[in-house]
Amino acid sequence: MTPVHAKAHHAGVGTYVKVAAILTVVTALEVAVIYIRALTPIVVPLLLVMSAAKFALVVLFFMHLRYESRVLSMLFAGSLVVAIGVVVALTTLTGAFLVYGR
């Protein structure tokens, strides 16, 4: 019998280089967003979305979750939802969403 993992075709080196390039571009965009004044009202949600996208790419490709069962994917997705909820709650409580002050 062959293991379940042997049936799935894992990504090649080219795919990992492309994912790394995408992660680099998204990271550069995250840094750029901080300096663009016009995006000030939506900077926190924008950074949360970009961070979630990077999290998904890292989990799917570099942790090889793309080739595992859906239970593991849901475990990581659930953790991401909880983490985003905590970040939003803490930034709301501390007033970080109030861009122009009280």
C-alpha cells in the first residue's frame, strides 16, 4: 500500500519561488500602505486582509497543508479567525481605529 501523501503531487521549486515572490510583493505593499496618507481611514482593515492572505499562502504551501486533509486546514483557518477577532477587539478597545483622535 502507498501512503496517502504519495498520491498527491507536491508543488515544484518554481511554485515555491512564485509564492515567495508574491509574499515579498505583499510585504512591500504592507509597508507602502503605512506611508500613504489617503489610506489612513482603512489602514487597519487593509493590513488585516493582507496579513491573512500571507498567512494563507504560508500555511498552504510552505506547511504543505494544501495536500493534507481539510480538518487541518479548518484548524488553521479557525485559529486565524480567532486571532483576527482578538486583534480587532484590542485595537477597538485601545482606540487604535480612531485615526484622527477622540
